Amino acid sequence: MDRYGRDVLDTDWRAPKRGRAVETPAELGAVVEEVSTDWCGEIVAIDRDLHTLTLEDRRGRRRTFPLGAGFLLEGRPVILTRPVRTSAPAKPSRTASGSVAVHDAKARVARASRIFVEGRHDAELVEKVWGDDLRIEGVVVELLEGVDHLPEVIAEFAPGPQRRVGVLVDHLVPGSKEKRIADRVVGPDVLVVGHPFIDIWAAVKPERLGLEQWPQIPRDIEWKRGICAALGWPHETQADIARAWKHILSRVDSFADCDPALLGRVEELIDFVTTTG
């Protein structure tokens, strides 16, 4: 028997009492505790894009936390990660736009005609819903980087019967700046159409994000940042805005997730540029 007791330096004295945290995929239904707030609850939602999870306590209250370190699972520290996807989805019979899917079809050589959209987010939404159709038809979508440059872009493109131009514009309503610019480029081989939303984000149905409607943002606040702030999302940097859009776009699987005010306009553009004058 050691009368002086065990040497404390004989073991890993720096190890936490509950052990070191290990990476563990978050799973719906698991009960965990967030250590900084002592919030304990069942995992009821996991958002892969925003990198968050939602816990519901025994009273039905919910709270959202970032994935990562700072959780206890069955009393042991864990670093919660996004769940692992284990199987690939079957090939759909229809495209996201509702057209009959043509699997393994080669993209058609690009037509001379073009569709222009205002910005990257517009292009990404069009690609998400109509990308398969556009490749089959050989239609290229290009960015305007803002509608203010539209007259110059149209003049440089020099449209004609075999070289048509379709343009999708945000907030194309009577009396708007966008409407005045669009009226300057009308012609038999140019079609400018638009939706009433101030930004393409709002063309995604709000219920796909768990909202009854998109928040109303004052005119003196940048709309996208205002939306993020109103929804409690990070919004200080451009990277925050990009992540928010990625989250919104992830909720779009098909045309059914978008407002009809957008759907008809894009279909009209595709028909226009694939028909020679």
C-alpha cells in the first residue's frame, strides 16, 4: 500500500473528466445537451447548408444551434457533424421543370440565340429548374451583372432572326426603372420578360423555407441583407449572403417550388430563343 497516494502525473491529468470529444454524425431523434446553455432536447431538424441543428425540449420549445463542438450525447462530449448520405437517388423520370427526362443525352451544340439574366443567383435558379431542358435545346444563359447595362449588351450582341435574345428581369412592373430600360430594347428579335419580385430569392415559394410569406423589408435597407436579418441569419458579409442563397436554393427541387409568376416567364423565353424568326 502506497502511504503517500498515487502520483497524479502518472496519468493524463489534462484529459477532461468525461473524456475527449469525438466526431459524431447528428441524427434525428437523438437527445443531446448544448453545454454552454444547458439546453437539452431531441434533434428535430438538421440543416446541411446552414450547418445548424434544432433541438426541442420536453416542453416543446425549440432552439437552433450551430453544428460542431459543445454537445453532450449520453453524457459524453461530441462534435456533431452533418449526417452521412448513404445512397444515391434513383434517376428521375422527369426534369426539374416537369419535362420528360432524357437520360445520358448529349448537350446540343449551343445556338446563336441567348438568354440573359440579371445576376448569378438568377442564373443558378434557372439552371436548377431548367438546366436539363436548356442543354437539350442548346441554349446558353449569360449574366448581365445588372439590368442597367442591357441596352449596351443588346447593341453589342446584334440580334437577328437566327440570333434571338431573351432577357429575364427582376421587378419588371409598370413605372419601375427596369420597365423603362426594357422599353428601350424592344424589337422583333428581342424579348424582355420579368417577374414582379424585387429579387429572384422571392420567386422561391416562402413555405419551402417554413415561412407564411417573405418578410417586408424597408426601402432604405438592402433587400437581401434585410431578409437575412429578419430571418435571424448571418448577414454581415458577402459570404453570409452567399450561404443564405445556397440554403434557399437547396429548398428548390423542381418547378413546383417556385412561384408561377416566374415559371411562365422562363418558359416563354425558352420558346422564344428556340424558334427562329
